[in-house]
Amino acid sequence: MQILNKSKKIYFIGIGGIGMSGIAEILYSMGFNISGSDTQENNNISRLKKLGIKVKIGHNKKNIIESDLVVYSSAIKKENVELKKAKSLNLPILKRAKILAEIMKLKSSITIAGSHGKTTTTSIIACLLEEGKLDPTVINGGIINKYGTNAKLGKGKWIVAEADESDGSFIFLPSTICLINNIDPEHLDFYKNFNKLKESFLLYARHVPFFGFISLCIDHKNVKSLVKSLADKTVVSYGFSNEANVHPINVKINEIKGIYYSQFDVRINFKKIRIIKGVKIPILGDHNIRNTLGAISIGVNLGLKNQQIKSALKKFKGVKRRFTLVLKINKNKVFDDYAHHPKEIIATLETLKKITPGKIIAIHEPHRYSRLKELYNEFTSSFDDSHVLFILPVYPAGEKKLKNYTSQKLVSSIQKNNKEVFFSESNKKIFDKIYKFLKPDDNVIFLGAGPITKLAYEFGDYLKNKNNKI
């Protein structure tokens, strides 16, 4: 592990990203000299600064002169001045996934992959291992509410990490155990076609050693199709399918003191039959039940007892921006959710429908022009469970605008389905428009991976002010 010699000064370009900030925090907690830069302040940077990590706002080639090692994410462009300066100085330069792989070599590792649900599943697995007194190190793609951060350095032998497939680098992560939730068309700007994406997931799984195992959600046909190619590996399947080694029975929704729980029994048929009765977890939706089953498949095979699993799941505090309740006021609720892929939007709205007596008012900010282009037809039909829909301008995430794939065009396509859908600029003027539609028992949800989360909380404040004036 010479690359991680603690005397080295490690500099992160784009340190404010959720993945980069987590790795920086772990390395800092391990005693490394960490600094970095990003284009603007955010909550991740504020957290790092409170820890004592030096962060510069704005990229400047002078920032890295005293650095020994430079780390950058896939969001950083080749023309970045700091990256170019690092190359001119012949400094060692690592991608985010490479430095994560170096950290993971220090421990046995559990990695979680899939097009959707990675962050929630990672968080649940971390919760299970903590309840089992295994004290894991965790590097996640979202803020775990219990920690108030997306990373934690543990003293135990396991590291639990989210495996990001967006740039193909997840295949280099040294996984002792890996899990694949689902595989859907995504990041095709990198992979070029869906077959190459599926091949990468297979390669990722094949890297698991003989003494490890692979957890697969066989409800998803693209994941199930991998099983035959993994005949020489230990595979544990999970899902609603009765064929799965881990599947639920007697699924229902319970509300306890204003908190909604998914409740079910779990039948485990791997090596021997085992039943876990009365599992309760405070998250909703079939997709989240699958995420939970995947986590259970890991916990069971690490020796956790039924009561430890039940206790951990009941105490699970969730992940920020995953069906987060922003405000409950009178007979209305406001939610914030990270859903930005059509499959995620459908799953989230289906879940909200189960607990909404009235209308669902959805506000969506498309994330990346390339994603809107690749999945345009899917987006047009992904809001069917909403009654009123507002589409905000596309959040480009550094991409160039595509004239033929805009929010206005998406609105026009959805309007053909006779839905009340409107284009709106992403400013507070939208609040008055939402309020005109809002009646008792209606719920509001903000959907997207970009800065729309800030709008959700601002709308919560708006409703509070409206209520105070009544």
C-alpha cells in the first residue's frame, strides 16, 4: 500500500462531490494529509471544513503545487487547470475509483452495484453490520441520516462501499462480496450500447474470489441473465420471486406514530430453510423491499441472527434525498427524492400513491441532456401516477445543451397524454403555481438529482408562511 503512504499530501479535484467527499473524509480519518477544491460551496464541503480539511473554492493551478498525489472524479474535464498542472509536474494522478480500490485493499469488502438503489442498499447493509457488532467502514453515495455523512471509518474487518458504474471503473474494485440490484439502460454516453453495460456488470461480478459470494436480484431479467455465466461462483438470489433464496411473504404497509413501515416475513432458502418473521423497516415501495432483501442476503451469510436483523431494520433512519419527508403540515406532505431515471421516478410515484389520499403534485428537474436524449420515450410515460406535473429546466451537470432535447419539448410530449403538465423556471414563482393546485390530502414531491433539493425545502418554508398567515 505504498501509494497510500501517510506522509503524502493528497489533493482532490472536485472534492465536493458525494463520492469524492466520502473518500476524502475516510482518508483524513485514517491520518492522511487531505486538501482539495471545487467550483462552489455545498453541504459536503461544509462538512469537510468542519473536520479540518482545507478546501479551495475555484480551481487554480497554484493549489496543487505542494501535492504528492492528485485524485479526480469523472466529472472533471481534461482541460481542468489543476489536472493539467498535475500532469505537467508529473504527479501521480488517480481516478476516484482507483483511490477507492486502494482503500478497499486494506479490508474485506462488500460492494453494492446496480442502476438504482445502490445508496439505500449500502446504507441498510451498514446498519445490519453495525447491529452485528462488526463496526464497518462505510463509503456511500448519499448522506446516511444516522451518521449525518456518507462515510464512516470503522474498526472492523469489513468495508461497505457503493460501486458506481457510470464510467466503468467499478470493475476494478476488489470485492469480497458483491451485490447487483438491477441493470437498466443508463450512462450509455459512456458505454455506447446496453450490451457493453451488461458485460461490465458481469465482469464486476466475476472478480469476486472463490471465498466470497454474489447477491443477485433475480426479479430483474437483466440481472437474472447473469446467473448462468456465474456457475463457478457462489450466488445468493433475492427478490419477490419464489425462486429466490431470499424472498418476502405477507407484505403490507403499517403506520406507527405517523411513520410508515414496510412489514413482511422473510423466507431464506440457502443451505437450510430459515424464516424471519415480522420484519419492519421505515421505507416504502417494492423497490425498497428488494433493497432490504439484498441487504438481508448479505447479513444472513455473515452470520447475523434473526433478532439482530429485525432490530437493525426497525431502527434504520434512511438516506437523505430518498423519499425524504420535508414537511407535514395540515393534511399535506412535501417530499424530496433523488429519482432522476424513469424507472426511479415510476417506483417513487407508485410508492407515494399508496399513502396519498388526494392528488400527487410532482416537480421534476431533468438531470443531464444526455440522459434525457437516451431515455426520452421512457421519461414521457414515467409520470403517470402524478396528477399535476411541473417540469423545470434541464440541469446540465456540465454538459452542453442539446436543442432537440429540452424540458419544453418533454412537456409537450407529456401533454399529449391529457395530463396537467407545465414548464416552469426553477425559481420561487413556481410555488404560487403549485399552491393553486394544492388541496387537503394532496402530497407534493420534488424529483431530481440536481439542486432541486434546495427548492423542496424552500417550498416547505413557503407553506409554513402561508399557514401562519391563515
